[in-house]
Amino acid sequence: MTFVGPHVPPPGAAPQSFAFEVLLSVDAGPEVTVTRVSQPYAGMSVTTAPRTPFRTRAGAARTIVITMLVTECGTVPENDGLPFFDVTLRNTRAIQEQSFILGPRYAHALSRAVQVACSNESGHHQNTRDA
């Protein structure tokens, strides 16, 4: 799994959401089905496009858009140095969960996106108080 960069969130996404594009490559062996993509923070949910489960052939790479929604800013660190995704993979022989650390570019992009999402949340609550 390789970090490509930020991606435009899907239409109608909440202001506290943001998206990233990653590339999933399968080097060799049988076709792999991705059954789940998650991240470690309780205050953030993850969806993927394509939606899980989806398949990727050996020797192929697939672009995945991961959209995250911050549901509780207080539980999501703004500067996690080694953020990761847990990905559950299945093929004809086994089911395996792997953690992917996508590197410093992803860590920086995630920190920035969380800060923006949480400032949107604060602004939203402030606007409703002022109304």
C-alpha cells in the first residue's frame, strides 16, 4: 500500500471529512480480496472506494480512495508520527491482517487534514451557538 496524495472527498461529504488516494499492489500469488480497511482512532471512521470487499490480481495495482470522517476531535491525535491502516486480506489459502505505515508524507497530510476537519467542527458548533 503506497500513499499517493490527498483526494477530493465525495459529493455531500461532511465538513469534518477528508480523503486520500492510495495504491494497493499485489506482487505475486493468487488474487487478493481486501475485506476490511480500518485505522486505530476511535474518533474517526473510514470508508473506501471501491467499497470492501474488493479484489486485486497479482501483478496489478489498484487505486483506492480512503475517506475519513472525524467524529470526535478529542480522540484523534493531530500529530501522529506513524499513522497506519489495518487491512484484512484474503486469498484462496489464508486470511491475514496487515498494518501499513504510509510514511512521512501521509503523516503530514493526515495531521493537516485532521486540523482542518476539527477547525470545521469547532466553527460549525460555534455557528449553531451564534444562531
